[in-house]
Amino acid sequence: MAESVLTVEHLYKSFGTKVVFENLSFGINFGQKVALIGRNGEGKSTLLNMLFDEKERDNGKVTFNSNAFAVYLPQKTWKEENHSIKDELFLSYDYRGDKETFLARIKEIMSVFKVEDIDRPLNLLSGGEQKKVALAKILLKESNFYVLDEPTNHLDMQMIEWLENFLKNKNTTLLVVTHDRDFIDKVCTDIYELSKANMDKYHGNFNYFLEKKAEKIQRQQASAEKARNLYYKELDWINRMPQARGTKSKKRIENFEVIKEQAFVKTEKEQEDFSVIEKRVGKKILEINNISKYFGERCLIKDFSYNFKRGDKIAVMGSNGCGKTTLLNIIMGMEKQDEGNITVGQSIDFAYYMQKGLTEYGDKKVIDVIRDVAENIQIDNNGKTDGISASEFLVRFGFPKQMQFSPYSLLSGGEKRRLYLLKNLIQNPNFLILDEPTNDLDIYSLLALENFLKNYKGCLLLVSHDRRFVENIAEHYFIFEQNGTIKDCYIPYSEYIRNKKREERTEKNNEENSGAKAYKEQKQLSKNQNKLSFKEKRLKESLEKELPLLEQEKAELTDMLSLGNLSLEDLQKTSQRIEELMSLLEEKEMLWLELSEKEE
């Protein structure tokens, strides 16, 4: 029987009159890796805070196994302290290990997160950099239970893949709030969904969750339809016998009230495909001609050209800081290129969602912020032009009707950015530019946005670190490579990355096999190719002893890696040694084959 690492019993939490959890109970076993999902406002972050802070609980019980060493990464990690990154990370040092080794681990993990200067004070870091420091601090601890709230925000794809491998291969338990579907599928064993103060559990990947969720919605709708039919039948019975109510079955009247409640219960709806009707576009859209951009001696963009075509859907990809946002700003005229020119067609109407583009609206109601743009929004609903109200549009993207009449000033930072995104979507642009639009979206709003953009007929230029979101929408990619080069790539981005890694491995192997090549050249110059010299015979005998030992070491290390219980340092050392062994084996096997052929 599986051993429980966390048990939650009868949890209750309210904010004023709003009840978040009423009688929430669930558990997690050692070894489970659980993705916690749910709509914004369902209480995911609140729940994680309650696990670790008893004062946050109004009622209920939370029990951690005595053998559990749990660490927690909250969503908000900002600190005003002026001590350094290094000092903050050394708070994870347990003084049982070697201090220099721990410092080397700090430098290694921060280099992965591309935060090189670890002597910088915390209060001078950006929000994204502080989140990376907080995540590194958690990962440096030798934990067997990680609780992480949106850990992939502010990480580029390379960093996310590193984090996936770390958590996937580590023999640990995980509870993570995330909307990254690739992360869920690669790391997690289970999905727990918070919905209307209940916890539904699914054992499987995200597609399995969607399938079972759709079946659940269909069952709910069928049950509600059946209850409505019964309700109208019973209502007719009651109305036909008004004078005889005193003699009617009390039980049947009581049941009528239950049926009424079941008949009109609100059921969830499956995601609908729709998009706004964009403005017409002329022949000329946007021409980029040989633009370059420099910051000091560093070249961000080098001699880039592209002529946009009608309906282009392009994702801009690259590591953090490579120049993706700079390219978008240049296109929008917000930054000036150093070389080249850009020509915009007269009929082009841009909408640009920027990471830092919020406008404050004070106490203006949420619904009025959208109504200022459009009271009624024309949408393309599977090829049919329909109109929906501003209120219905907000509902589709996670703003329920009761929330729409709240003042803008009471929205969270994430909710404000989501509203800002919707303002851009409903302007009927024929050229949409989105810079990291998926941050702060729950998984349902993310799916709604994805469906919206799939059906969008205008040009789309998109920056996002969400791999599945990008690959489901983009038709090709502007990929920032080294020294400002931007490659226009038409294969899926995941395939591009695999090809790059394969090329890097090949290049490395070629370098490491230079010794074997040198021997081959020497062999060709040998006067006596059909006879081994004394030294060659000794070399062949030595290889026949070495090769089985190297194979055995490689097999043992591979087994250790598959167990997933290595520390971060040991994990990296083991992986590096396996790569060295593979290169050695390849080189020595080639030498042995050459000698064997010569001997024949």
C-alpha cells in the first residue's frame, strides 16, 4: 500500500462572504507528481499557502508525513533585502557539506538560469530574476517533496527543459501549479483539478484529463436535461391540481424542490471555437528590409528581412534577452533600428500586447473597460458571423459576471494583464502582436486563447515560452541564433531543437574522435598494412580488456540515473561521465576495428 506524504482533511477557507473551500479533503502519496490545475480564483495558490501556514486556515487539518522534507515555492517571491544573490542562496546550505562545493552548485544552477553575477543585491533584480533565485534556492535543498507555484514563469524553453529533467529524474514527490501542458505530460503522473471547491483526480496525461473532463461535462448536461424534463412534468402535475394540494403526497412535493434544484444547476460548457472579425487587409502588409540593431558592441539583430503574407502566424523564439521584444518594438516603431527599413501597408491595423503595457483605470468597472472598446463584438463562429456582448466575451476568458462589476483597482496584477490582453483581442486588428500572452492565464483561459488564435484570420506575431501553445498555433518561426542571426524555420520548433542538439553532439564527437582520425591517417601511411606491429598487438589486447570495463561502468551509471535519487550535483556529474564514456567507447571501438581489419 502506498504511503501518504500529505493528508488534507475538511479544509475550510473564506474571504468575507466568499467561501473558497468548505470541506476539502485529499491526499498525495510518496512518489506521486501531481499537477494542480483550476480556473483563476478557484484557490490554487491559496491552497498551497494553507498547506504551509496554519494561520491561513479557517478550519481543517493538514498532516505531513514525518519522513517528508517539504519545500515550497510561492507564486509571489519578491524581496526588498539588499543582500546578494549568493547570500540568499546560502540560506539553503545545511553546513554538513563542503562550502566550496555548495558555492560551485550555486554558480552551476544560476548559470543554467542565466543569472551570472551572484554578488548582485536582491532588491536590484527584476521580478523574473527574483523568481529564478527563489526557484534555485528551493532546488538547492535536498528535499523529497517539492511544492511549486507556477515555477516555469519567467523561464525560457531551455531552462524549462532543464527543470523538467531535474524533477522527472529525481526520486521525489511533487505538487505543482502550472498551465504548461508539456511540463505536465513530461513530469507529472496525476492531475488534480480544483473546481467549485471540489477536488477531482485524474491519473494520466493532459489529453486523458481533457477526455475524461469532456465525458464528465456530458454526463452533467445529460443529468441536468433529464432533471429538467422531470421538473416540467412534475410542475404540470402540481399546476393541474391546485385545489387538492393538501391531499397531495408531501414526499412528491418535497422531491419536486430537489428536482428543481437539479434541473437548473449550472453545468460547465466545452470550449467553443471562435475569433473576432478582423479588418480587411490590402496587398501590402509589412515589409522588413535588412534591419540590424546593436546595443554597444553586441548585435541583437543582424541584416534581417521578411515580407509578411496574408494570414501569417509566426512565433518568435530564442533565449531570454536575445532580442525578441526588441524586434517587436522595432516593428511597432517604439524602437529605432540602426540599419535597414520597415514599410507598413496603409490598411494595417496593429494591436500590440506588451509585457509592460498596462493602463490603470482606477475604480472603473471591469465591464466598462471592455465596453469602452466595444459593447457588442462581432465574432467568426465556425464560419458564421455572430455577435456576442462584452460581458459574454469576458466570461469566455475567465471573468465571471459577478467579477465584471468589480472596480479595476481591486484586480490582481495577473487579472489586469488578462484584461489588457482582451482589450487587444477585441479591437478587430488585422495584425496582432503578442509578447508572452500566456503568463497569468489559467489552463482554461489558455485553451480559450489558443482556440481564438487558431481561428484568427489576420497576421499574428507571437512570443511565448509555452511550447505546446506555440506549436499548436504557429506555422513557422523566427528563431534567434548566435550573433543576431534570425532564421526563418518551417519545421516544428521541437524538431528544430532536436536537430540542433544532434548537430552539437556530432560536432563534439568529431572533435573527440580526432585521435581516432589521426590513427586512421597513420594507418594509411603504414608500409605494412597486413601485419600488426608489436605495439599494435599490445594496443589491441589492451582495448579488449578496457572495452568491457567501460561498458560495465556505463551500464551501472545509467542504472543510477534511472533511479532518480541523485542530488543535483551528482546528477550532473553522472550525466557528464556517461557522455565521456560514450565518447571513449566510440573512439576505442573504432581503434579496435581498425586493428582487427589490419590483422586480417
